[in-house]
Amino acid sequence: MNNVVATSSATPGTFRFLHAADLHIDSPLRGLSRYAGAPVDRLRNATRRALENLVDLALAEQVHFVLLAGDLYDRDWPDFHTGLFFRAQMVRLGRAHIPVFFVQGNHDAQGTITRELVLPDNVTRFSSRSAETVRLPALGVAIHGQSFPQREVPEDLVPHYPDALPGQFNIGLLHTSLTGASGHDTYAPTDIPTLKTKGYDYWALGHVHTRAVVCESPRVVFPGNLQGRHANETGPKGCELVTVAGGQMETRFVPLDVVRWHQLSVPLDGIDNLAQASQAITAALAQATLGAGDRLHALRIHLTGRTALHTTEAGQPGTLEAAVHAAAQDVAGAELWIEQVQLQLSSPVDRAALAQGDDAVAELLRLVDELAADPAALAAWSAQACGDVLHKLPAEAKGEGHWADPATLKALLMDAEATLLARLGSAA
């Protein structure tokens, strides 16, 4: 989608640039070994391929410069391969005479990356000691920025940025959490009124991994990260392509991700057989990946609703997960990988009516209700019923102690109830 807004500069030039952030090159993807058939190499190389896509776009669009708003790397390099890969991509841009300007963020702060490579001449890293300005006279552009000196930057950096240069298109390059964002730690916090005091035309922000146009005048943008890295970083990921001409600024988001993550909820209410469920799942998968190109789609599926398949799953655990994997195989024109299947199903059976009876089933349900209402009794049941099993589980499978959480124990109890009811039903 294109956006066109007027710029405040008196006589801006005509130019194009890319704004990207949060590349997190070689970000470690932990736990993939737990997933049978996971495309491990493609997932681990996704951040590199996304950067190659960014460079390809810059070359194809013949942009005049590229802005990178921090967190180029995820952490200190274990060796020089990460830095050499980034450098090689910058060399590609240098051979096309495209300069690159970047600030360091909390993940790749000056004091975090201990190894160092000499960058190509076309790459400018803004100082971490103080804010500075780089002018591009041929374009009428002034870029202002400051890198993080260390990971923790609790103060607002913006008041120390230079004021806008008259007659120039002024860009602020900043890694910041602004006033805070869900799922992101607070770094270099600031706000829109403070940004506006500088008089810039465009603020190229980084740190928040979800794309957001925070303000239109001036235009303040988080492009999001270049490549989603897990199931909580869903949807298209990419960069901003900005064109300035004749006193107007046109912007377009360009997706560059090579692996796209999805969280997809599929309601199964009223669906009572596996064939119907498979059709519903296949249709949902096809719709979610429609028109998303030849990239790999990684999906976390949530099956929800009141359905007789709740009993089917209780009697034969794994049935619905297998149905999801089978449905993914039936989606034409897209490459899918099912990262995880989560079930939030309930039985259509009137449980309250069953609990009013005088048979063994009613007694079982009443016992479950008593345990569920008493956290101490629930914990005691867990220790007796599951203690030996939990003791043998590896640390990573225990979920950092979440097995002791009352909500988790209650879910285990309800699963046990469902399984027992299913087996009683099949035996009747």
C-alpha cells in the first residue's frame, strides 16, 4: 500500500531510500530438534536470506541510500562468519554506489559486539558517543543518528539530536521503544511530541518488531523486523521503500521475509467427524497462505470449539494433530510447515447433567470438580499421579516449572477426565 504525504522541507531533492531495522542476523533458533521434520537449515538461514532480499531490492529499485535502524545482529558473534556475511552484502551495495547508514541498538550495541571487521567505504556507522549528522548535498538530505554505547540505554537520546537543517530533507535514525511496546523492553524511551521538536521530515525507527506507522506528520515508522523468527512474530516482514519528489513523499512497505510465521485458529464447533474437520482445516490453511508467494509458511494451529472430536482425540491422542499435518499436504501452491498444533476443544456432552447421576461416571466428574476447586488437593493429585513421570522428563520439557502452575495442573486434570470418559464410552 502506498502513502503520499507532503514534506516540510523547502527544496527537497528527488531520491529514493530503504528503511529497515532489526535484522538479527544469525539469530539462534532454539528447540528445533524437538520438531520432527522441521526445515532446520531454512529456518536458521532465514535472516541471512532476508538481508539478501533487501540488497536485491535496493539494487533493483536503484535507491540512493539504505537506512538500518539498529539490531543488525542478535548478539555477540560466536565467530567472524556473521560479520563477514553482513560485510559481503554491504560490498554488493557498494559496487552499485549505494551508501548505507546505520545505528547500533540494544542487541548490537558498541559494548556488546566484541569482534570487529573494517566496514566497506560505503557504510557509515553513527557514533555512540553523541548524536551526529551526515549530509548528502547532491540529494539535499541530512541524516541524524546515534548508536547505543551499551545494551542498557534508559535515557531519551532525542533531545541531544541536532535540530533540522534548513532546506534539507531531514531524517532521524533511532533505535527506541518510544513510550513502550508489548513484548519489548524499554530502551531509549521517547515520545512523538519530543520527536516533533526536531523538525525532521522522517523518523526511521527500530526496535519494535511489528510494523507501525506511529505518526504521519512527520512520518514516524517502525518497519518491523526483516524476518520473523518464531511463532509470535507473525505476518509479512520487510522494509519501507520511500520516494521523495516534488515536495511529496511516497512510501511503500515491501515484504522480504523468506519464512512467514502464522498463528491460525480453526473453529471446529459442530463438526463431528474427521473428514469434515480435515476439510475445514485445509480450507483455513489455504486461505491463510493465499497469495503469499513462494516463501515457506510456518504455522502454529489452534483447534477450538465444542465438538465430538474432543472425545475422539481423548480416546486416540494425536488424531487431530495428524489431521492437521495431512491437511497441510493437501494445500496446493504453497509450502507449509506445521510448527505446533494446540487444542482448545470441549465436549458437546452435557457434563453438568452427567455429574447429577448416581453412577461411576457421575462420581468421577464430582471428584474432578472437587480437585479443580482446591489448589492444594490439585497439587497433591499431581504429585501422586504425575510425580514419577515429571521427575524423568528432561529440563526443557518441564517448561521451567510451569507444571506446578494451577492452571496447567487443571488442564492436565481435564485431559485425564476426557481420556477416561472416552475410554468408558468406547467400552460401553
